[in-house]
Amino acid sequence: MGCCVFAIMLAGAPRLAFLIWWVVQPVRMQATFTSFLWPLVGVLLAPWTTIMYVLVFPAGINGFDWLWLGLAAAVDVSTYVGNARARGMRTSG
């Protein structure tokens, strides 16, 4: 049940999901990040990439992990592009 609630929250609010994950599993966050600055900047600017990084980092980043990180980065970029288009701020004519 808890996994389903986390998945629903992750789909709607990745920053909130990351914060709750940090509270629930602080050891995993400490193993992934050495300081507080990087996860804070990551969650503010690229929440999906930061979440994926925490998922793949403990076993080391290799193989398909780069694909997952790339997909998460693409979701972050598409979020910013989609928001810019919704506001009518197109960068190219």
C-alpha cells in the first residue's frame, strides 16, 4: 500500500516525494550525496534526474543506468519546455 501511495505522489509532485523519501530513508541519501548542497540544487532544478540518481547510485552507475538518467533528464527538460510553451514564451520562431 505504501509503495502505491509513493508512486502516485511521485507522479504528481516529485519534489515532495523526494523530501518524504529523504525522511524515510536518510541512510540511502547519505550514501548517495556527501553534502546537503547537491541534493538541494538537484531537487530544485532537476527533480526527476535527482530521484533517478538516488535510485541507481548505490550499486554504482553503469550500463542501463545511464539510459535511466538520460530519460529522467529528458523529462526534466521537457517539463521546462512545456511550461515555457504554455506561457507563450517560445524561443524560436
